Amino acid sequence: MIREDIRNIAIIAHVDHGKTTLVDELLKQSGVFRENQEVAERVMDSNDIERERGITILSKNTAVTYKNTKINIIDTPGHADFGGEVERVLKMVNGVILVVDAFEGAMPQTRFVLKKALELSLPVIVCINKIDRPEARPEAVIDEVLELFIELDANEDQLECPFVFASAKQGIAKLNMEDEGVDMKPLFETIIDYIPAPEGDPEADTQVLISTIDYNEYVGRIGVGKVDNGTIKVNQDVTLVNYHDPSNTKRVKISKLYEFEGLQKKEVKEATVGAIVAISGIADISIGDTICSLDNPQPIPFQKISEPTISMNFMVNDSPLAGQEGKFVTSRHIRDRLMRELNTDVSLRVEETEDMNTFKVSGRGELHLSVLIENMRREGYEFAVSKAEVIYKEDERGKKLEPMEICYIDVPDEFSGAIIQKLSNRKGELQGMAPTGDGYTRLEFSIPSRGLIGYRGEFMTDTKGNGVINTVFDDYGPYKGDIQYRKQGSLIAFEAGEAITYGLFNAQERGTLFIGPGEKVYSGMVVGQTGRAEDIEVNVCKTKHLSNTRTSSSDEALRLVPKKVLSLEQALEFIDTDELLEITPESLRIRKKILDPTLRKRANIRKQNGN
């Protein structure tokens, strides 16, 4: 049976090419919102961090109706760190819309998401978005996209894909650049005509593959998936099986069933072939599980989620200022929160260590882990994290392997030499170099993941904010040798108390300060960065000695250079292997792992002697 009244599509693209804005317009023009309803921009980005950073982190489901056909739409993330989200939701759909910026063209994530779609033999509609940009070059971008299809071994049918030109911001789409754009109708029509309707046998045994997990404080885990065969009903007894773990089967009951309508979930009694449904009431449902009928439990094959490449230690904060600003501070609080994150984030790994107060958390990249840290911080958690480190593997001959990334950089021509030198020092190998017009050069590097740790801030400084850097995981390769991360040392406070202007004035001659007057400090806390390679201890709590004689300069105001305020990402990039970042809802403090100066010196001597 073919369900002609349904189309299931995913919207895939490189970060910031306009996926979420496009979904906004499809929702608006299909009549999901009332005429006078006020709608926020990027309505699908519901998470605070998503709205602030303008990126999509979690895939979202929605549905619109056009000419009596229900179109289930999944908005996916464009960032490589959230690639795990993209891989699995593609199992729910029958086709994809590939959104490409009319100026930027095919970018690293465009390649990544398109490759995943072609591997699953999904038909692709290419939407060239942002055609209203003054520098748009849609004709050249079409050629770039077709070259990418050929590079990725697309078959004849896939190469015959339709192109739609759109400005999601203006709410228009057209099939030819010469046409007058009025609304999104050409895109709706292309979806109906080109994306195949879902097929399946409604009389067969039930099969629903769970591709996404939602989480709700009241009902717990909610499994989202497509009905491949049969019918699923409320109160039905079913078996839960997993393709990768056939021994793990459970008998469960469907307590509630929902379908998507606009931005809401609508409760239904039953759903059949092709419908995308949300199922609640199964406590330990996981991504990759198949819900089957009791008498014929046949799991649906499901690709394994990509492994994490980077890890950090999350630990209980034990600094002298611990427990003063956070609501959740104990190891039990931190453990429960990390375990709860595993409910929805399949690319994350959490391991307990020998130390009860420390957890090893592994993810797909620095951004992946920093978003988790920022979420926990906003929820009132206080903890400390170590520097991010890559996860190594060994080949069959026992040789050390490390994760490698392909790094694409667009920079003004004058900075390309400096960037090549910097990345060569970080074990990057230049793979290609080509002018992109307007005085910009595109560089392509193969570089170890650890060579990029802590580099983005430096990159923005080196290119005066004009460079764009994009990375995508490539594969594991042979270990490239040691990399020196940081050439500058830290300014370390050696006294506890409150920072005084006089002490800071003297300390600022030694480097750049991260703190201002009146801030609490403790011995071993990093209060700034020096221009020299080694760490320097300073006394920022030092007050001026008063004397009877007044000097000519005694009444002059001390001028402090404004402090450098580090964002969470900058602080995570800055910390060295012997430092920790203390995270509270109100503050970010960098500190040495060993706070006592004498013990720290001993540890450094032992390290230099190789013990």
C-alpha cells in the first residue's frame, strides 16, 4: 500500500544556510498559525542556547498540510558536532530537501549531510536559499552542488534532482530565477511531485523503528519513529527489540500515541503505515529499538551512531569558593544530570572513574560538550571540567591512532600565509588552496582533532574576525606526534581574598587580566595570561602601604586596563592540561589542578624529570 496522503521529508544543510527559517515559512504559509498570531523567528529552535547562538542542536518534528497531503518535516542540525542527530532521523523519511546558501555554496557540512542521504538512496530536492543576498551567485552554486553529487557517486536518478530557488526570509520560492516569486507554493508542489509517498503493508505485523527520543519531566521518555508496517494502537501489547542487541527483548504496552500537527503533538488512538508517531509510557525505550507485534518480533536494521572523538572530566568543584553559587553541587547531582542527558543524546558517553567525584564525558566535539556544560550551568549546577582531550584508538598492530578532521578555511588573502604556518605547527597538512573571489582564499587541511582544540579563538584574532573555519570528522589516522597547545603562561594568584586595584595595577604589567577589582580570588586561581611561556605568581590582593609622607603621585588614580572577559568556549580553549575550569551559574573561574604552590612546583619538577 502507498500512502499518497503523506510525505515524510528532512531538511538538511550546512550550519546557518537557512533551514529553520525555511521551516518557519512552510509552517506560516500552510496555515498552521492564525492570521493575527505573533510568531517568533526560528520558531523551531525552542532551546535558549539554540536561539542565542542561531544554531539548531536537536532535530525537531513538525507537520503541515498542503492540498490534503500531510507533510511531516524534520528540521535537522547543521553542525558536525550534532551529526549523530542527522544520521538517525534520515531513517524516518522518504526524501530530503538540501538547503544551500546562494552565496556560500557547498560547504563541509553540505557534503556530510548529503553523503548520508545518498548512502540511504533518498531522493534529494536542492533548495538554493538566500537568493535575495546582494552577492548571491545561484548559477555557480548549482554547478558546485552537481559536482558534489558526482564526487559522492550519486546515481542517475539522484543527479536528475529538481532545483528550487528561494528566499526563506521573504517567504518566496520559484523554479526559475527569471520567475516572479510570490509564495512557497513551488516548493510545496515539488515536494508532492518528487518525494515518494511512504509504502508498507497495513495488514502485516507491526514494525516501528524509533529514530529519536524526546524527554518530558512528566511522562519520561518519548520515542519518535515511523510506522514501517502494520498498525499501532493505544493499549496494544508489543515487543521491544534492537537490531544490534537481539538478546535484549522486552514486552511492553503502548499507553499513549501522538501524531504531529504544526508545532503540537495530537493524541491519536491508532496510526498506520507511513505515519510519524510519538509513543510515551515505555520507560527504557532507546534509539534503534523496533516496536514489533508479539508473535513476529522482526527488528529493523539501524546504523550505529558515530563514536565520540573527544572527552572531558566533569568533577565536583572542590575550590575554596565551592558551593557558594550553585544549587546542585554534589557528585550525585552531577551524575543524575549526566545520566538524564543520555536519555536524549545518543552521541554522548558518560563513564564513572575510580574517583567517585569524577565522570568521564565523551562527545563529538568541543561545541557538543560546551552546549551540555552551558545547559547544566543555567539549571543551577556547579562543577569543574578538565581540558578536552581526544580519544585514541589502536590498530591491529598496536599502533596509536587519533581522530582526524578535514578543515575548510575561508580567509582574506593577506592572512593565508599566517594560517598555513599556524596549522602546520598543529600538525595540519594543506590539501588544497584556491581563490574564491572578493580577495578571499579557501584552504583545505587534514588535521588531527587535537590540533584544533583551543584554536578557534586564536584563528579569529589572526584573521581580525574575517575568517570562517568549518571542520568535519574524517577518520582515525596514525598519531602525528606531540603538539604544543599554548605558548603563553598563566598569571596565578598566590593569596586568597578580594582583588584590589593597587594589586591589579602591579599585576597588569605582567600580562592580560581576567578579573577586576572586588572579585574574590584564592591561591592557585588563574587571574590572567602572561606574554611569556612560564606561569607567574602575582598578588592581586596587595594594598598600598600608607606612610606619613605623601608622594607627588600618591593621589593620582591608578588606571586599570579593562579585563578580558572569557566566554565559556574561550575559557575551555584557554585552559591547559594542568588546569581546570570551575563552572557555577554565576561565574567561570580558571584554576590550577594543584592549588598549593609548593606541591605544584614539585609536580612540575617530577613531570620535567619524566616521573
